Amino acid sequence: MSREYVAAVRMLVRIALGISLASVSVRAEDLPLAADPPTGDAEAAPVPVAAPDEPAIDMLDSADGLLESDGTTPALRRPRVDPELRQFYLRGSRLGSPSGPRALKKPAPKKRESFWKHQLELGATGYRGNTDSELLLFRAKSERTEKPNQFRFGARATVGNKDGKRDRENGEVEVAWRRTFSDRWYATAESRYFTDKMADVDYQVVTVLSPGYDVLRHERAHIALEIGPAYIVEKKGDEEKDFVAARLALMMDTLIDERVLLWERIEYLPALEDSRAYLILVELGVESIINDWFRIRTVLQQRYDNDPADDKDKRDLFVAVSLVAVF
């Protein structure tokens, strides 16, 4: 039998033994390299008789290292393990991982990238005592960002009762598009539908087209300014009218810390033909992140219409605290 064959057998034995030691988690320092030689009084273990289909023991050559120098058969002993091979299989882990225990951790699944972001907001308040009142707020918003374009769709509804009578019932639907031209310049187009039964506003549609400029862009702060024309169609009471207005809008966002966001929106829309007719929209809000899915939002909204319906107030103030789901 050739020396190359015997050497290959030795290597296969070494690899098999190394894998076996790794699977049972045996420490390298606890594994004996070879069995102790028998004493003079100990009897050698009997050599098994080869089966008819197995190669006879006399086919082995003493030069291969598997027979004693005198040609006799030695006692069976545990094969010697290559220290370098054993160290390779047991390095860094009792489980036999060459890279250590961390290699056995299941990798975290990658979150599928989506262009759409959605929000569902629900808020409710109630009072009992001298004044009985209930208020329910629902808002939904979806945004799709695919640079350089951004699309936004939103809807909001608010219903409230006070002393058994309806004192708030309004809603709004908006569609918006924004396109970025450079690091700071962009253009935006929006259309908003608003209705308020308590203010006797059957409908008010505001359509705007404005260029915008990011005055400040920072990791923790953002200020943007938009100036452009607007077209307003509305019905208040029994009067229907439409007119062209200018639009000046200021948006500010400030990240107080990693979990708290403060924002402000101010919008001024004066009619170009009648200086007495103008609309001011103000929104102040703070949002606290609970986890990746939920947030707490507190919003103050003020709507000032200098030309309201007959016998209606110009100012409408609204404060709400709500839970927001983000997905």
C-alpha cells in the first residue's frame, strides 16, 4: 500500500476526530492526546480478526508506522490528534464554531424598504360635572417619497358634544405633491377641502402652487419658506364665492432630543381683490416617540377667518392629544 494512501487515511482520521470532538463540546485542554502505554504486567488487547471482505492485517507495512519495528501488532490505542487541527475546531466556542459563539446567532431579518409611510391617529377627551363634553379625533395620512418627488394624502375628522349638543363637527381632506430641484429649492402643489358645520362652512377648497426654499437644514432643525399664489372656492352660509389669494407659509421643525419633536406651521392667505378677506392657519405640535410603532401627539390648531359666515366667530381654536400609529 502506497505511502500517499496511508497519509490520506491519517488526514481523514484527524478531521473526523476533530469534528467528533467539536460536536460533544470537549475542551481542548481536557482531551488526552494518546492513551497511556500499557505496563509490563498488562495484557495487550486482542487484535480483531479481519473479516473475509476486509484487508488482512499483514497487508500493512511497518514503514507506514502502523506496525511495531519487529513486525508485531501493537495494542490498539487512541489515534493521536493534531493539536493545530483540534485548535481550529474548538477555537472560541465549546460548540465548535471556528468564529466563536456570535456566529451562531440568527441574523436579524432586514426590513423591507417601502416608499410608502402611513400614520393613523386617534384622540378622545371627555368631561363630566358642571359641563359634560366629549371629543373624538381621527386622522389618517400616507406619504410616498421617491426622490425627487414626494406625494402626501391625508384626511381628518373631528366630532364633539357639549351638554348633549353637537358643538364640533368638521373635516378636511388634502392632496399634496412636492418636487426637489436642489439641496434647498423645491416646488409644492396642494389642494385642501375643508368643511365645518358649526362654522356654517359647507365647503372651502384651497389650491396652492408655490416655490419653496429650505432656509435652514440641520440634523436637529429645519426651517422652510413658501411664497406663491392660491385659488380659493368656498360656500359660507348661503354665499358662494371664489377668489385669488397670495400665500405665505413658514414651517419649522426642531428635534428636542432623540424622542421628542416640536413643530410649527403658519400660513397666511390674503385675497388679492379684497384686503378684508384673509385666512390665517396656525398649528403648533409636539410629538413623543414611544417605540417604532406608536407616538403621543399634542396639537394646538387655530383657524382665523376674517370673513366668516353671518353670526359666526372669526376664531376657532382646537387642542387635541392623540395616539399615533406609524407603519
